[in-house]
Amino acid sequence: MALTERDIRRLENTKQNSIEFQGKPSIHGMVDGQVAIEKKSNSQLALYRKKYGKLWKMYMSSDGNQYVDGTLRTNTLEYTHKFIDYRFFLHNFNRDIGTAEFFLPWVGPTEDTDMDDARRSFLVPFNMTLNTILIRPETLSDTTADIRIKVKKEDNDLTVDTVATATYETDDLASNTYFKLNESDFDNAPTVEAGDKVGLTILSGADPSGTIDWYITSVWKVEVTI
């Protein structure tokens, strides 16, 4: 049966063009109801549709990974295998550190020269990497001291090993002013594994002060495996 002129008009009005863009599809460059596909280098395939005066977008995955451009909101979020987040720990203490190496406390002000204490070491539940350590000393008498931070661990052989070392080198430390060391400042990856006992030490190249408050916070990238 031959199509009538009315049938032809209906088909023309309901069809949707699929066009692969080299650039980014825009709301002004598409007609209502049009579908477009965008694929940038090293990115997922993006499906666009213009409808109700807005440009709608959805990513398609070829490897099971999924990404969002903005904020992910959900009423319930359940992880069934693995996720990565960031957690921080407090290491504040009050002491004259001189030029001795001290282990930082994890629970209460219990800094000392060894990590053989439940308050100066932390039993690692998941693989963890030191992302950042922030340090703010109180009143300093020597502002030229280099401050060295070490990540140490004790695994099942009961030997304390140095994992990574970073040094804040400066001629201008300032009282009541914070500085930080990032993961990239360490000479090795500052990573400890599940089941290790981890400790952090501080060592000054010169006596920076008398007894003062040291405000220290460490931020860790944690690979939680369920």
C-alpha cells in the first residue's frame, strides 16, 4: 500500500537524526528531539538529547566504569566490593622536640622515641597512602630548621621499617603558621598495607623551640575493600 502524504509527514516529524559531533553538542546547535553522540579522547561516549528546551546527557561505558560531571546524589548508597575515600587523623602534642626523632601520637599526647605503644601506632585496616600531613608549630625560637617526617611500619616480623621520608626545607619557618608535605614530596610511596602497624615520626634539623604545642593532622587515602 502506498504511503499517503499524511503518512510521509508523520514519519518526517517523528524521526530522530543521530549525528556524531567532533566538538561538544550545544543546545543552540540542535533541534528539539534530536539525538547526538560525542566522543572525546580518553573519555566515555556521551549521548545527548535535546528535549523541552534543555540538553540532556548520559554517559555510556565500555568497561564498567562510570563517571558523572557534577554531584552524585542518592537516597541509599551501598558498596558491594571496594571504594576509595580520604580520612584524617589527629597527632597533636606538647613537647620540646629538640633534635631527637619522635613518634607522633595517634591517641592522646603520648609522643616518644619508639612506636611500641598502642597510642603511638595504628593498626592498618585497609591499604592506606599518606596524602598530606599538615603541621603548625606554636612559638618558634629557630625558624631555619628543616622538619623531616617519616612513615614507618611494623609488619609480622616485628621490625620497624622506614617506608618513606619527606623533608620540609626552608629558611623561614613561622610561628603559628602551618605548612604541609604532600604525597609527592616523599622519596617513596608512603603506602602501608592492611595488617601493618604504622607510625609517623618528626625530626628537626635544629632545635626549633622549647616546649610548645605542635598541631599536626594527617590525611590518608584509604582503599576500603568489603
